[in-house]
Amino acid sequence: VEADLSLAKSSKQLLRNFDILAVTASTFVIHAVVGVIKPLSQVVLDKEFGVTMVKRSFIISIATLAYFIAAPISGILSDRMQRSHLVALSLVLMSCSSAFFALRHLGLWAFYVSVALLGVAMGVQKSSSQSLLADLVDKHELGEYSMVYALSDVADSLGLIVGPLVGLALSQIYGPSVGVLSIGIPCLLLTPVMLRIS
């Protein structure tokens, strides 16, 4: 019974901590953008650029390559600078990814940039947000790390569900650019919040 009460108290403290919720929100919006761009990319590359399925796969793999390059570099940087600033950087990069997606009428190169920025943003966010959450648990004496990691995982999953639901619905009405930007703009709005976390 005491263990259950302790767990409930710890969960309550986590959900009342503004800094924890802000980092979790960053995870949510980052994955929401990914959840929108991923399916729309296939449609856009096919209908607007006439790219074959094989070439589409190669183009989408740019994000994976960018992720594998960015994640370890971000991991090294997270030991040398404020992790909250790295999370803020990932939000800016993701909003830029959304913007370049909307600018794809300038040419396929803009789409390449969009996909690459998406991968870099994911790499930076993943490698820095988990460490930042651990730091915040220690700073605010919130108990075990497992609860905050679980909260982050829930935000991750919710982003991949809510992002496509909202973004794709708006895309059907107003077009792909509006659908992506509607999810990308919150990334930019959340950036100042992350910068204030120390």
C-alpha cells in the first residue's frame, strides 16, 4: 500500500512540474510533425514530382541518414552545453523542416532539405530530451526515472497519432502545406519555453 501511495505521489508531482511537461510537450510536437510529413511525403513526391516508389524510398531515407549523423553529435554536445537549448534547437529545426516542406514548389531540393532537417531535429531531440528529463528529476527530487521516461514515451506515441489526425485532416481541406505548417508552428511557439529551462 505504501509503495502504491508513493507511486501515486510521484506521478502527481511529475504531472505538476512545468519543466517536465514542457520537455514532454516538445517530444509530442516533434513526433506530431514526423507523423504528418511521413505519409504526405509519399503523396507529394508521387503527385507533384512524379517520383517513382524506389526513388521515394531513397529520398525518405535521407531523414534516417541525417538522424544517425545528428544523434551522436548531439549526444556529445549535450555533455558540454545546456540540454534545454539543444531541445529548443530541435524544435527550431523541425519548424524549419515544415517551412521547407511548404516551399517545395521552389523545387525538389526544398523537399530534400525538409527531410534532412526532420532527421536532424529527431536526432537532436532524442539524444538530449531523455538526459534533460533525468536532470530535471534529480533537480526537483521527483523520484525514479522510469515514470518520466514512460511519460515521454506516451508523448511520443500521442504525437504520432494526433499529428496525422489533425495534419492530414487539414491537408484534405487546405492542402498539404497548411497541414504540415499547422503542426510545425507549435514547435516554434514552444522554443522560448524550452530556453527558459535551466
